[in-house]
Amino acid sequence: MRSLLRRILAQFAVDRRVLALAFARMADGIGNSFLIIVIPLYVASGTVSGRSFGLEEAMIIGVILSLFGFLNSSFQPFTGRLSDRVGKRKPFVLIGLAGLAITNVAYVFAETYLSLVVIRGLQGVSVAFIVPASIALVNELATTQNRGGNMGVYNTFRLVGFGAGPVVAGAVVNLGPYTLPAGPTLSGFDAAFAIAAITAVASYLLVTVLITDPDATQANAGADLSIPIRDQSGSHLLDPIFTLGVASLFMATSIALFATIQPQVNARLEQGSTWFGLQFAAFILAQVLLQTPIGRACDRYGRRPFILGGMLLLLPTTLVQGFVTTSELMFVARLLQGIAGAMVFAPGLALAGDLAGKGESGSKLSVLTMAFGFGIAIGPLSSGALVGYGFAMPFVFGTALAAIGTLLVYTQIEETLETTQPLPVLGDD
């Protein structure tokens, strides 16, 4: 068994704790992505009611989905900095996973729009504990020569779970109710919420058993962990990590426009929820296939070419989604948009990790994860508000943001990594 594990590690060229953490995030990713598909269907089903504060259904869905991202992103700088202060990562991941498990169960008892808002908000806070600590842990277990590959492997497995959820979620809801062995029945929605809770518990157990903090993680209580906006070296206008954060914000907004407008997409393309789930997952499929090879390639050839190329590809792949008229073409557009995202994700995190000092991983890398979370929140809210002016309007808006992000990367980011051949890392605890 140990020899098999070592062969797997040699294939992925990562520390075994990175691989274990990736598997754990894959498990909770399945449950979390379930909710992106299930919550809009849950609201549209009429199961929940209560005050809507004069908002249309699409806007209510946008508020619920976006609140998760806003709170998640808002708390990440604090949890990231706190994990730097105490020099620990694992406890923060466990706190977040426990919160996810509890709130997933709480959906079963939600009967009003307000209760959905509260539960989704608490989930956002829970994930704010997980993301900065997880990324910091991966960064600290990597070196400059293999950081991109480590980030790629971590993101690959995490996104396998995130991509699998939407494909299955619609079917789980539609095939309900389910008769349990003891006799009672479980609605399709309750079954989906139960699966989300179980995956969070499974992830918690994996982290508890397999993850330890690296010896190199040290408390950094005395350091200035703030992120400057201006480039302190004077060579550019904006700080490189701040610039990466802005580009991540605009990219995430562009790719998240799709989630809120499921009813409008299905109506325009004359398709059902299963097709929508496949289109949503197409983006993730490209990420899964390309994150690791792109991460390794950026270790050898540098970070900037991939980041800039991905931002450029994001422009047409976002815009075309507003004008396609068939389910197949929307699937292709989402797949190509996923390629663009894969070219930005791992290289961007690797570049931020290169620039972060010892004990600063939680604070520095949280800039990118925070920005991405804000984008995931702004995207659904924007599309819910803009779709009323025409189906194409959300995607035109996303393309404009992507263009600004591309310009910032081109003018404000320089390559800081000397290209070297990545080396396998087979480290033990």
C-alpha cells in the first residue's frame, strides 16, 4: 500500500499532505456545488415562501447565492491573517468543515426566503475558514520550483468534486421522493441537502486523520501583513498581488454570471435542468483536465504568459454565451471559458505564493481567494439584475470586466520566476 501511495505521489509530484487535502476538498466540493443547482430549483419549486421584499424570483436567487460569496470573501482576510498569527492551518479548516456540515442539515428545516439567506450566509463564513488556510498549507508545502504543480493538483481534485455535483444534483432532485429502509420518504431536495452534509463530514474526517501542519509554519504576529495597493518598488503603479486580486475578481465575475439565470438559459435554449448542469460542469471539466499540466508548465516557463493568455481567452468565451442558440454551443462556450480559467488559477496562486514571505501565506494568498469569492458573489447578482435588459447583457458586462483585467495584467505584472525544470516532491510528515 505504501509503495502504491509513493507511485501516486511520484505521478503528481506533490507532498502527500497536499494530495490528502485535495481529496478532502474534493469531498466538500461535491456538496457545495450541489447547492448551486439545488437552491435555484428549491426557490422556484414554491417549497419556501415568506417576504420577498418586492424582488423577482431571479433576483432572490441571486441574493441567496451572492451572499455566500460576499461573506466568504469578507471574512477571508481576517481568517487568513489569524492563521498566520497563530501559525496553524488545520484547525481553521476543521472549523469551516464543521460549519458546512451543520448548515447543510439546516436547509431541510428552511421554510422561508429569510431562513435560506441566513443559512447560506453562515455557510459563507464557514468556508472563509477553509479557503485561506488550505491554500496557505499548499503554498507552505511547496517550493518555487514546484509551486505551480502543487496548486494545480490541489485545484484539480477540488474541482473534480465541484464539477461532479451539478451533474448529479438535478437528477437527485428530479428522481425524488425516496423511500428509506425504515419506511419514511425523503424528498428530492432533502436528499440533496443530506448528500451535501455527508460530504462535508467525510471531508472533516479526511482532514482530521491525514493532515498535519508543516514544521515551517510559524506565527507571524509581529509582521505587517497588510496588502499595499501601490507598488512599493516604484516600477509599476499597482502592487502585483493587488493586481492579481483585481484580475481574479473580474475573471470570477465573468464565469459566475451563468449560475443565477438558469430559468432564462433553459428557456432560451429549450432545455432542461440536466443540460444546464452539464453546461455548468463543462467549465469545471476543463479545469480538471488542465490545472495540473498548466501548473507544472508555469513552473518551467513562468507564470505571466499563462495568466495573460487566460485573460485574453476569457474575452470571446464570455461574450459568445450571450448569443448562442443551442445547448451544444453553450456547452462548448463554457468548456472554452474553463480553459481560460485554468490558465489563470494555478499560475496566479503560484505567483502570489512566490511573492509571499515566510509566515505570510494566509494573508497574501487570501487577497486572491477573497477577490475570487467576491467575483463569484458579484456575478450571480449582476446577471440577475441585468438579464431583464436582454439575455446578452450580463455577458457583455462580464466581457468588459475581463478586458480591464487583461489590461491590468499586461501593464502591471512582470515575470518574477526564473524558469526551471520542476522536481518531484515526495516529502513525509
